[in-house]
Amino acid sequence: KQLYQRRVREAVVSTQSTGALPVFLDVVVHETPDLGSISALFRKEHRKETVLLSIMMFTNLLVVFAVIMFVPLALYSGFCGGRGEVPPHECVEAETESLVLLSIITFASVVAVFIGLASAVKLGRSISFKIFATSGFIASLFLFKCFSTMTTVVIFFIIKLCVTSFNIVSIIVLPEIYPTCYRNMGVGLVNGMGKVGIMVGSGVVYALYYYSPLAVVFLFSGTLLVSTLASWGWGKETKSVDITDVRTECQGEDSSVDR
């Protein structure tokens, strides 16, 4: 870093005094017309990761916000599994007990930040994807049965913990798989799919619950199943990998520049 800063200062001084760039300063002009094109993300070397990440981000954030919307409805209406009756559509006063249970489930997001980060660093990104997605899917299957309120809270706590931890790993992985020349494009595309999942999860759950609680449970389990399948299809591990920006990936040159 110090060498880089010194070279930059020397380049500035040389340019100001002589009007010419120093000989050690290599200037490269990128002339790739489709460098900023979204088609670059679907080249052979990144196509699989782009598709899988988009699917996982969509499904994961759908469940994250579906849980946020559904848990208050479930606690205040006496949700009793997927086989329960359709609840009456009415306003109720928030009780202290329900607020405490809601806070417990919400606290899972705080715990997940540390678990997701620790898992990505210690175990690796790929295995973390598989662990969190599979655990969340298995937990969602218990929603088909009617349990006590506290058991239901524990189930939602586990689901919330898994999907949030999964999201933390996704945030770590995203900038690691694309070279600088189109990293912003890749991050934007995948995050855009996540935003679509947020809109779907926030709106569909409320409508489905007052139609059929079983439909909501199928939404959770089906979405988490898709996320699990995508995670098991993910094979790229970026833990402890020295990533460099290779110009051949950007414009077909033979040289490379460290990021």
C-alpha cells in the first residue's frame, strides 16, 4: 500500500513538472464494447454461479420477509400448523406475551449475523450455503403439524436464523466471484432478484394466510426446497482464494493486474 501511494505521488509530481507520465506508469485503455453488458455475467465461466446466486437470493429474501410478515399474524391469530382452520380476518390488540415471543424470533437475526460470518470464515462459503439452506427447509416441514405456541416460536426462530445466516454468506460471496470489470453489474443483478423476492414474500403471505394456512406452509417449504437444491448445486469455494483481476476475462489480454 505504501509503495502504491509513493508511486502515485511520484506520478503526480512528474506530470506537474514535465507534463508527461512517468515510464513506470502503465496506462491501459479498455475497448471492449460489451464490458458493461449483462451478457458478460452469463459467459461460460460465470453463468452457473450467476443463475444459482440469483435463485438463492430470490428464494432466501422471499422467506426472510415472508417470516417478518407472517409471524405477527400467526401469533395473534392462534396459528396451529398447516392443517389449522382459516383464521377470522379481524383486528386484535397486541398482548405483552405475543410481543415477547415476537421479540424472541426477531432476535434470531442478531444471532445469525455472527453465526453466518463465523461459518463462512471457518467452514467455507459452499458448505455454509448447504448447511443453512437444508436446516431451514427441514425446520419448515414441522410447520405442517400443529404444536404448542412455544414450539411454533422455536420453529420460526430456527427458520429465521437459517435464512438470515444464509443471507450473510451471500453478501460475502457476491463480490468474490466476479472480476472488477463487471462486479457491480453482477452484484446489482443478484441483489435485484433479491428485491423481487422481498416484494413477493411481503405481499403473498398475507393474502394466502386468510385463504389457507396450508398454502402459506407450502410457500415456506417449497421456496426453501428450491433454495436447498440451488445450494447443493453450488460448487465454487472462494474461501482462502487469492482472487486477482485477470484482464483476459475483461478484454482478452495476456497480462493480469492484482486487485
